[in-house]
Amino acid sequence: MDSDIYALVAKYGFKGLHVRLMEIMRDEFTYFQTQFQTAQLALPKLEPTREIMEPPKKKLRKTKVIKTPIVTEDVSLSLENVEIKDVIVTVVEKANTFRDPKEMKEFQKNAVEAKKKENDAVGIQASDVLTKENLKLWIEDEGHTYAWVAREKAGCPDTQVAATAKMMGITSRITKKLGRAMTGN
């Protein structure tokens, strides 16, 4: 069937084939409508009624209240033995928090380039890292993404990691979930 379709496309072009198919389908549709259209049934006349729609009710979460006994003791404090220490607080921002996809892509690109330079300096190629055992460990067992493997281990594009993994029969959890969502399983 595909070869016939490609032959028609080659002979008439996509546009010509599409226009003619639409004409044929329109003619067939009008024919089937006349053949299978049922007679209109006389329905009893209904008086319009006004229904009040209630907004959906929100589910209330049950919260557990843990009661702890209150213990009161007389405590006297003295300021003589109190030491005051300076505490330095450093705020570490999570490296993977991005505001938009451009930032994320830039981060991925820079990390891949850095890992590639690091691997080149040691003499490691991406194909040395992308073995079946490594990919199975990182992707299936540890649950990392193709982008993570590309960024943290291989220093190559994530599409190359995905293609290599697919060739070896290894799929990530995300890909499996997407596949199940597409098939409805």
C-alpha cells in the first residue's frame, strides 16, 4: 500500500493527491449521509428548566494531630556561661532550577562541553563510556535520564545517548511512561 501511495505522490504531488482525496471523501460522505440518514423523530417539546450548577467540592485532607504532653519546669538561666559564636550561613542554590527552557538548554550545553573537554584530556571517548553495562546501570537501574548521562558521564549530545541506548534495547523510565501513555496501557 505504501509503495502505491508513494507512486501517486511521485506522479501527482502531495497537493494534487490531497485535493483529489478530499473531493472523493466529500462525495462519499454525502452519499452515505443520504443512505443512512434516519428520519427525524418527533420529540416531545420540553420546557426549559433552570438548573443551578454547584461548584465542585474540594476534598478536605485529614491532618493528624499529635498531642505531646506539656512539661513545665522551673529553669533559671544565667548569662555568665553563655558563649556567643559567629555563624556563617551560606546559601547554596540548586543547580538544576531553571526559569525557562533556554536556561536549561544552555546549562545542558555547557555541562556537556565541560565533560567532553574533561574526557578528551584523559583520553576517553563517548563510545568508551556508552557501553551496554554502563547504560543499563545508569538509565534502568539508577533511573537517570539520557540528558544526565550525556551531561555527567559521556560528554556527548543526549540524542546520541538515546540512540545508543535504544540500539542496545535500553529505555529510560520516562520513555517507558510516555510509551504507556501513548498506547493507553
